[in-house]
Amino acid sequence: LEKDEKETKKIAKRKSIEVKPMNEEEAILQMELLGHQFYMYKDSETNKPAVVYKRNDGGYGLIDPIY
């Protein structure tokens, strides 16, 4: 990227959320209810943050961080 392009890549909005414990099925339901493309939650079994998201093929994906 050129210098001018780098300067225009800024965060347009910040949002703080409460990350609630739940399983992945509950997270998908919450994502669908909100009409979002992804949903961050706290996995109730591992107690770690996780993200479910809609895939282009119509399915769902899960991002499960490794520490």
C-alpha cells in the first residue's frame, strides 16, 4: 500500500460487548437473531473466546484461538 492508502485505513466504529458463556449452537442462534455475519462468545466448556461466522457456501465456521 502507498502511504496515502495506509492513512485512510482507520477504524470507523468501535463497540464494546459483553462476551457471554454459551456453546456454538447458541452462538449461531444469537448471530442469526441479530442478523450479523459473525458472533463472538465465550465457549462454556473451554472458557475461551470464540467466534462463529457465516461462510460463503451457506455453512458456518468457527474460530477457536490457541494460546
